[in-house]
Amino acid sequence: MKRFEPFAIALFAALLAVAPLFLNTYQVDVLNSIGLYALLALSLNLILGEAGLFNMGHAAFYAIGAYTAAILNTRYQVPILWTLPLSGLIAGLFALAVARPVVHLRGDYLLIVTIGVGEIVRIALVNDVFGLTGGANGIFGISRPKLFGFVIRQPQEFYYLIWGFVALTIFLFLRIKRSRFGRALNYLREDEVAAEGSGINTDYYKLAAFGLGAAWAGMAGTLFAAKMTIISPESFSFWESVVLFMIVILGGAGSIAGILLAAFLVIGLPELFREFAGARMLVFGLVMMVMMVVRPQGLLPARGR
Amino acid sequence: MEEFIQQLTNGLAVGGIYALIALGYTMVYGVLKLINFAHGDLFTYGAYLGLTLLTSLALTDRLGFVLGIAVLVLMVMGLAAVLGAILERAAYRPLRESPRLSAVVSALGASIFLQNTLMLIYGARFQVYPDDILPTATLNFFGLYLPLMRVLIVLASVVMMAALYLFIQKTRIGTAIRAAAIDQSAARLMGIDVNRVILLVFLVGPALGGVAGLMVGLYYGQVNFTMGWIYGMKAFTAAILGGIGNIPGAMVGGLLLGVIEAMGAAYISIAWKDAIAFCVLILILIVRPTGLLGERVADKI
């Protein structure tokens, strides 16, 4: 099984690389959504999957990245892709600031607090906080991204931007996973007391996971803003956080391949069954309950090393 | 002053509703150490069941207002309790020995499932309670005019809380619930059937939550299939505010949160009303995670 893995990965990457040539615009657009969700779920995975911190307010960090990019772009005419580092930085700093006082809380308390943070951010956006966010209508007229003088406009062009970023993310996150830092996070997830006893500064690593995951979500927010050209608070509701949480858990916490698979299933499958769109969330709920009994470790669980 | 008292009584009415829901959270948390995310949706079911029974059976026409509403309350309580027991059986019992995360995910799944079932049955729009059934009279207290419905809601929630308090404190079954909350395995050794206690908690909690849903329907006149989420979050905040696992704490926390929210909406900003409750939640978890009435429990290592 392990022997065939490199081939499977190469095949998957090759298929993704040529996919837009064979698909229509709508299908490519669905793949773009899948890519964005995969990106967000991978960033959440750092917090929830690797470090085992129950974060159900991930949409807040995503929103802050998207709004930072949109505000910089529409008010100060900063090219949208140039805002990437700054949106990441601001989302990351925000996560550090809110996580600092609560990061020591036990599992489900942290879950509730992060839900609260997510809601406060959404309400702040709706209420046009600092007069910057445009209230319930959001911000429109975000300019198209430009890469080396080439304006990215078509879904096919966005496809390569988004999935290129996904590929970069997977490469970097795999390095993190295999590093000393990644091992420390895993140790935290498995046994916090033992980790602390072995000299791991638990608060430091938890905050680092939060900051890094949020920064990545913020950059995904920038890509989202660039793709949509309009953003509004309803794109960052509690349910977005739930869907991301679900992708990580269904795929297998800590497993990059599992998360990609789950992103395809959770975002892609409903597009195939559009006539049952109303029952989509119902099925999700049922799947979550059944999965926890039948296969709590996820579809493609991470392997121990 | 008039404005202040209006807000205070309104806060108490909403707070009573929060307290009734919070009792369900706190009882389940006490016994199972699990946040029952689907509890807010059982509350919504209470509101919808109440609406359906009220309009289809025409209870108030046949039995008169007081008796009709009393019968309605009992029916909603019974049905919500049955739903709670089914929920426990389907979503939580198979995961009793699983890690925390599994139970949390299953609870969320159950919540999403219940909410969307309701949406598929009734549709996504707001459902309106018939306004010709409800009393619109106002009572005059020394020159202060309070809506009758508001007074009734405060009274009803206080009566139910008192009844629950007596049940928990004075009866053998109540003692068993308290014992199972303190130490499940020791309670089992003392001959308490913990499974029955858990089932009981899932009957009583949803029954109170269901009535709270009915009250929201009667008080505001309209209900929505997603309302359980925001009410659930606030009731959970109330439970934490009072000290999770602590039954009088949930009552105090609910009333307090209702008043804080009403005052915040009136004197700070109505647009930030929902954010106020979440700020209270975060503050209490930072400053005093055991809540106002919670005892300090040493963390088990």
C-alpha cells in the first residue's frame, strides 16, 4: 500500500493540473470552492487536528483576512495579492490576542468561547465597526488580482491561483508536521499533562498553532475576496465554521490527504445532488452522528510514525 | 425610571426563559460532562409543537384560556421529553465511552439534523402564533403598565424553577441525580442506576426547554427554525455564568443574563445585543470559569 502512495499522489496532482482543460466553467468554479475550503480546512487542521484545540470560530479569522484585503484594496488601492501578507498578519495577531486569555480552557469550553468570538466578529462586521466594513451589505468593487501584469479573471485562471496556493500550503504544512514544532503540537493533543511534564511550553505552542492557523485562514480570506469581488458578513457565519470543523473531523484530524478528500465530499457532493439541496445539512448532521459511532478517526486517518 | 422598570421586567421574562433552557444544559453537563448542543433545538421543537397543537386542536377555544394553555404546556413538555430521550438514545449513549471530541461532534450533528428536519417540515420562514388567542391586556401596578403575558411568563418560569429545585433537593430521585453528578462510579456503587438517572435528566431538561420554546412563541408571537441556536448559546452562557452543573446557578445566571442583555440593548446599543451575551460568556470564562455559584473543583490530572 505504502509503495503505491507516491504514484497515487502524482496521479492526483496531474489530474488536478489538467482538469480545467476538460471541464466547463461551472465545474471549474466548484473546484475553486473546493480548493478554498481545502485551504481553510488545512489551516484549521493545524489548530484542531494537530494541536487538538477545539476551534469553532475559524470563520472569524477567515473574515478578518478577507475584510483586511478588501478594505486595503478598495480604500487604498493596494493590489489585492499584495495584501496577502498583511491579511495573514492581522488575522494571526487577532487570533493571538483573543486566544491568549482563553487558550488554557478545557476542550469544550474553548469550543464555546471560539463560537462566541466568531459571532462577535460577525456582529461587528454587520454593525459596520469603525465605519470600515460596510455593514450588512459588505464591501464591493474589489479589484481583480494581477500576477506579473496578467489580470486573473476567468474561473480557469483562478483555479491555478487557488490550487497553486493549496499545493504550497500542503508542502509547507507537511514540513511543519514533520518538524519539532509539529511533534510538539501532536504531543499536546495526545497528552497535555505529559507534554508539559516533558518541558513543552504548552501555552506557547497552543498560541503558535492558533496564530499560524488563523494567519493561513486570513490569506485564504484574501483569495476569497479576490475571487468574489464582493464580500459580506453572511459569508462568514457560524455555519462556515461548522462546515470547516466537519471537513477536518470527517477527513481525519491531522491527515492532509483525508482533509482534501473530505473537502471534495462535503463541498463537491452537494453540487452533484442539487435537487436535494434542502436536505444537504440534514444529511451532514446524520453523517456526523453516524461517523462518530462507526469511524470516529475519520475517513483517512493520519498514520502514526 | 418607567423605562428602567420596563426593561427590567422584560429582562426578567427573557431571563426566565434562558434559565429554563439553561437548566437542561446544566443538568446534562452535571451528569455526563457533555455540552448537549442539540438542547437548543429541542427548545425550538417545543415552540413549533406548541404552535401546531395550539392551532390544530384549538385548545383555548374548547377549554378556555387558562386550562387550554395548561394542557398545552403539559403536552409540549411530554413530547419534548420523549424527543430528549430519543436524542440521548440515538446520539449520546453509543458514545458514552468515547473521547470527548466524538461526543461533541455527535451533539453538533444531532443539532444540525434536528434543525433541518424542522425546516423541511415547516419551511424556512418565520411561523406566526395566532394573535387572537393570546391576552393582550396590560396590568396596572401603581401606575406602571406591564403586559399580562410578560408577568405570566416570569411567574411561570419561577414556579417551574422552584418545582425543579424542590424535586432535586427533596426527593430520592433528585438525590440520585445529584449523587451521579458528583461521582458517577461512586453513585453506581451505592446502588444508583446511573443509566436511569441519565435518561431522567434527558427527560426533565428537554421538557423545561420545550416549555421555554412555547413561552418564546407566546411572548414574541413568532418562531423560526434556527432560533434554538442563539437561545441555546445564551442559555449556555447563563449556565456558565451561574456555574455549570449547578442547578440554582442556572436559574440565577439565566435571570441575570436576561437583565444584563435587556439593559445593554436599552442603554448601550440594540444592534450589539447578541454580542453582549457572548462578551459576558468570554469574560466569565476568563475571570471566574467556575461561575458565580460554582464551587472550586480541583482539576483532575
